[in-house]
Amino acid sequence: MKNFVRITTLGLLVGLTAGCMTDRPARTGTSYSCSAGTELRVDYLANGALVRINGARGIPFKQTPSNSGAVYENGAMRLARSGNTVTWNTSQRSAPETCRVVNTIN
């Protein structure tokens, strides 16, 4: 009986924890190829985006106010989306890259 209670409790905790992870995308996103060779994978979230640069670990970006399109920022990095294209820039780059969609996973 103790094992049943432990297993039931563990199952309940796992279920509750999974419900809290709504901002973590699973197999969704858009891949972009940029003009200077950067490859981006972007998972758009409710109030931000998770951006993977050249296959590296995802970096969270917050959506910021914009007059046109959507803008996502994380410190010195900026992603601006308008339709199917994005503009990618970092403080280390003098000119932004224009990126086009190469794959969308739903």
C-alpha cells in the first residue's frame, strides 16, 4: 500500500509540474538562414521567444513594444520580425542581418 501511495503522489507531482511548463515549446518553431551566415531557430512564445543561434542552446528573449511587427530583445541581441522575414542584430555587429524562413515545424 505504501508503494501505491508513493507512486500516486509522484504521478500527481509530475502532472502538476508539467502544467506549469507552458512557456517551453515542444517541436515547434521557425528556422531562418541569415545574410551573413547565421542560422537561427526561433520558438515564439506568448510574451517572448526562445532563440537558438547556430544550433547552440536556446536563449530567452522578451517581446518589446514596437510600432510595426514584433521585436524581441535580450541584452545586446535583437530580433525583429515582420511577416516571414526577420532582422537579426547584436552589439558586436555593425550591420543587421536579414534572415529568411527555411523551415517551419508545427
